[in-house]
Amino acid sequence: MSKRILIDLMKCRECDKCIVECAYLHHPKNNGMVGLHEMAVFNFTCRRCEDAPCIEVCPAEALERTSEGIVERAVNLCVSCKSCIAACPFGTLMNHFFEVRKSICDYCKFDELTLSLKCIDTCPYGALSFTEQEPDEASYVFELNKHVLVKEYAWEKIKEI
């Protein structure tokens, strides 16, 4: 079983803005966690509204729904007006996602002995960690990709309770 990054979105909400540091080699000011956080929110927190007010209000047509129903943002079209944030009836979109550029996480190599990554080491709320855990819906842990798991109360599961 391989180690993966676990993003606990419930703890991430304690921050107004993601302040973790990133070791992205080519762009030192990049915070790849913001890009991962955006993908995680669109994949697991977003309620996927039928009428999608966030998509409808976007003046640049930068938001669209994939064939799986997930909202995605086209960074080259987004003008960072943040109309989508105001239009979201559930408050799931966050200000720090909508910068002019999109932050990219390159899943940098971590120290196998210390299990250390700059982003994990600098997260003030402990929202990032390493895990060997597998996705588990009962524990609200879902797979974002082969490198990242996300812990989040999936709204579809909450409404079943």
C-alpha cells in the first residue's frame, strides 16, 4: 500500500485562506494545495445544483459541468469576479480558489523516512497528512486521484441520515 496525502476539508474550513507553503520547483509562489482544494470542493462538497446558479451567473462562461456532473473552472476564461461565490446557495465556493492563475500540485517527492512535505509541515490546522488508508465512504474518505484522498462529509450521504 502506498502513502497518499489526505486533505481533511472539515479542518481546512478553519482557514480563511490556505497559507501552507509549497515546494513547487518552477514557481516558488505557487500553492498547489489551493488547486487540490478547489478540485476536492467541486468533486465532494459541491451540491451539483440542477440549475447551477454559479454556472449561470459567470459572465466569462468559465464554469461548466462535466459529463459526470462535476463543475470545473476554465482558468483561461475566469476573470476572478467571484460572482459564482455570491451565487452559490450553499456557500461551498471559496475566495482563494479564484485567483487569476490556477495553482498546480506536482505531488513532489517526500522524504520516505520522515514522511515530510512542505505543505503538510506548514499547515497550521493539521488538515494535511500522510495516510495508507483506502477510500472509505463510511469514514467520509474519498479518492480525489491516485495521490490524494479527501475527508469530507459528502452531502449526498448526509441527507440519507
